[in-house]
Amino acid sequence: MVHRYKNNGYNIVLDVNSGAVHVVDDVVYDLIPLMENDPGISDDELVRQIGSGYDGSDVKEAAGEVRKLYEDGTLFSADVFEPYIERFTEEKSRAPIIKAMCLHIAHDCNLRCAYCFAGDGEYHGRKALMSYEVGKKALDLLIASSGSRVNLEVDFFGGEPTLNFDVVKKLVEYGRSREKECNKKFRFTLTTNGLLLDDEVLDFANKEMGNLVLSIDGRREVNDRMRPTAGGKGSYDVILPKFRKAAASRDQTNYYVRGTYTHFNTDFAKDVLHLHDEGFEQISVEPVVSDPKEEYAIREEDIPVLLEQYDVLAREIIKRRKEGRFINFFHFMIDLEGGPCVAKRLSGCGAGTEYLAVTPWGDLYPCHQFVGKEEFLLGNVDDGIINTKLSSKFASCNVYTKKECRDCFAKFYCSGGCMANSYNATGDINGNYETGCILQRKRIECAIMIKAALSGEAAD
Amino acid sequence: MKHIKTLNTRDYRKSTKTGGCGECQTSCQSACKTSCTVGNQSCENKNR
């Protein structure tokens, strides 16, 4: 399968099944569809089919280059991975490994974000704080279920985890105390809205948290519309200086300012760039996921605007990077050379198998987005995964079980997308959240174009 | 090549031989939480 597209003056050809990325000139771009089904097609036939816009010798020379890529296995390559992924997912179902947990330290929040999928932090249930005992059992379960995996990830999440920060500190201490004897390495992440991010929290985070996720949506008016305090005031002026300090104290690495854009700010590129202008280099801003009936939900008519915004943002990022002003936009990150193996690419996010969310009272769910949906209850920290049938369903969800993914060029970059989004949109984790897919494909196209632009790899 | 410039990429097929160690980051564990981003992650297998 080949995907070709034009973006920002670059002609880009992706050989989906090998992962190869080619930046090509116009004649090759136009030859690709003529040669995809028959790379051996004669030069004379190609000259005839491509039309009068090109010089014949140029066409023949370009066709020779296309054939060379085909012979090298980096163009028109076949998909050989389906049997491989079947073996891989079968193994995952048979001997599940848990390597990451999202600990819901607090089902409570001091903000009232309008779009919160956790419904004011309570996940449509009751207010609750995780006890140390429950958290400790969760870490024990993680260690015991992680097989030979060394790197274990734990995200302190909520609600707002700083509302229960003593437990966070004690759990980190407990996790660290078991690393050596168990040959494990914990990577802790704290996700916070910043209201309680004081020096004590920051010092602790800088010492212990491999990643710090700081929630802010962008411009003041955008942030404050969706992220008011419980008293109805805006949060921007309180959190911005704290976040600036946090980013600087971490040398602008190992953190993200993380925002959500909605129907109310379809010009979200301005919010990303605003965050950069305010001194943040690591930025993640992504579309709201919500009931389509909500006023702030992304609408079908927003999509062309959003796609254009990604283009605007991509061009501006290239400009700023070339000027020596570093900016990293999470959703344009793509690791072409050192990226994941195909097993990872095909097996998805790991929700329900290697990644679990833990509620304050110790119930296990496939991920944070499924918490509160009782039909997705997997087990608890005392007994581990009880609903193995459900876990197996998650283990076997991959790009070959999702029919829309099979013919999508993005499948090896997004791995089939977010299962919670699929479920919310279609009622099935193997379904397809089309709006999310359209935006994801655009982000991938932009990300690869940026790679081409910054590597100076443009075709003549 | 005159008409084509190829960016350096990891060959997926070769990765079937060395991949699957599972030490890499879990996708949603970083900065998204409402989408799936796998292609941006780095392989942690030093022997790949």
C-alpha cells in the first residue's frame, strides 16, 4: 500500500508496509499510481499514460528510480504482518503482562472543566481519595504481573492528584523501595491542573517524576472559558506562572503543557503558539472527546478548519525551528528511525492488557476513559484481572480487527487509535471514530512533512 | 537518485525479528490521554 500527498510544497510518498518515506518530484509523484499495480510496466507505456506534461527521457529515468525502490523493498511492499500479529496477540491473551497503571489518586477536583470526561473529577460516581493501602496493592499487582519487563509506568491521575499528594509521595517511596529487589524501574508521571503546584510539589516532582503533565488550554480566554475553578473564576492567571516555573526548573524537558481544543477554539494553532510564546517548548493540545450533543463538541463543519489549522501550525513550527526557537508539538512527534517495532505498532495502546486504570477504591478498568462504565470493570487490586474474557477482547483489538484500519495508511502510526474513542463513538472498541481518524491522518501527514522540511530532504 | 530522496526510517519487516520486547512506553501514558499515539514513541530495545 502506498499513500502519497502534497503538503507545503513537498510531494511525499509513504510505503505503508515497509515504513519507508520518500520525498519525490512531480514526475515520480504522477508515476506512482501508474506503477503501483504493475511496477514492470514498460517505459513507453508510462510515457504514453502520463501525458504530455513531461519530457519522455525524464519519465523513463524517474521510472527507473521507482523500480529500484520496488526492488529494494521500500515501495509497493506487501503486508506480511497479519499472521505475525495473530501470534503476538494470542501470546498476549495467554500470558498477559501489565506494565503500566494509571492511578486515580483523587476522584475529586478543584476545577470544573466543562469538557472533563471524568465529570468534575468524579467519573460520574462519588468523590473519593485513594488510600495508601489501595495504591500499594496496585503497585504490588503491577510488579507481580509485569513478568520480565523492567520499565514500569505509573501515572498519578485524577481528578486532581495533588488533592491527595501525601499518598502520591508515599507510593513513590514504596515503589522506589521495591525497585532493586524486583529488578524494576518505575517511571512516574504526575498530571496536574496546577492550582496546588507549589514549591514542595514541584521539588518532589522534579526529583521523582519522569514526566510532568501540566493542563492548560492556551490563550487566557480559551482556557478560562472551559477551565474555571469551582467558584467560577478563570484558572489561567493562577497556573501560568506556576507552569512557567515548572518548565524552566525541568530545563524544558520531560514535561508537557497539555491542552484540549473544542468547537469554541477551532483556531487552536493560536493556542499552541501562544503557549510557545509564553515560554513552553513541550506542548500537547488535542481535540476534545465528547458527546456530540455538547455545545463545545467538534462538529463535522469544523473539520476543514481544523485540518487547515494543523497546516498553519506545521508551517509555523518549521519557521520557528529554523530560526532556532525550539518547539515540540506532541502530536507532530514521529520517530521514523528509532520508532517502535511492528509488534508495538500493530498491537495498539495496550489498554485492558498491559495498561490499566485503578480507581480510588481499587477497581481495575482498561484505561482511565473507561472508568465509571461498569460493563468494563476488569477486576480489582486484591484479585487482579477477573474478567479475562474482557481483557482478551482488548488484547485482540488491533488494526486487522478494525475493518476501517486495514486500508488506512496511518495504521502503523496510530495502531488503530483510541479504543475508548471508538467505543464512545460506535459502542464497540473495534469501531471507528471517524473524526478522530481524519484529524490523526492529518497530524501524521504534517509530522512527516516537517521531518522532510527539517532534514532538507525536499525533492528538487 | 535524482527524482527521489528517501528519509531514514526503521524497516518494519526487520523489526519482526528483534521487536516485541515490550519495554517501550505505553502509548497513553504521556501527554495525550484521549488519543492513541504510537509512532512518536522511541524503541527502548538497544539490540534492535
